[in-house]
Amino acid sequence: MSKMINDTPSANDVLIGRGRRNLRHPGNQRYQSIIKSLKPEYDAAPKSLRGVYGKQIFNLIHNLSPPGRFLRKDKVSGSWIEVDHEEAVKRARQALRDTKKLVRTPAQKALFPSGEV
């Protein structure tokens, strides 16, 4: 069950939704870093085991200090709402699926050694 929060999102929270503000949020940047680091393992895993990665991402965020939460903005009130565990895991799994595989040609590796392709 989702619950409304009475404070502002912390630096460890993941803000669900589109937009530059969400992309620049420290919690979302950490979340994207986790997604990118787990993507090769996720791609190599059999489909039957891929669900574990969404739970792993949720746990990594939730076990931060202070605990990270997955929040979305209520369209009516404008308040932040913490989504339930199931929704957060679903979002993490979707992020893994949506993240493109990092396949770089030798020419790209030479031009962009830091991986910014």
C-alpha cells in the first residue's frame, strides 16, 4: 500500500517519474549507477532468475542510511507518496529492461574511453 510522506525527499530517495529534476536528484543518480552496474549480470542471467535483480536493487536503496524510498508525486495534492515494495521492485525491473546494453565498437572505445557513448 502506498503512503503519503510529510517530509521532503532525502538524498537517498528514488523519485519516480520523468523530468530533469528527477534525473538530477542524488537518489536517482545513485539508482541509475546501480542499474548500470547490474545490467551486464542481468543480461547474462536466465529469464527465470532476472526477477531477483529488481529485489536486489530495492534492498540496496532501502538499506542506505537513511533508508531510501521509492516516491512518486501525487497529481492532486502535489505531495510525495511512497510506493509499496511490489511497485518499487516492478520499477527497478523495468529500469533494467529499459537500459540499453553497453555495446561499443573498438572505434567508440578509442574515441570515448570513459564509456560516454
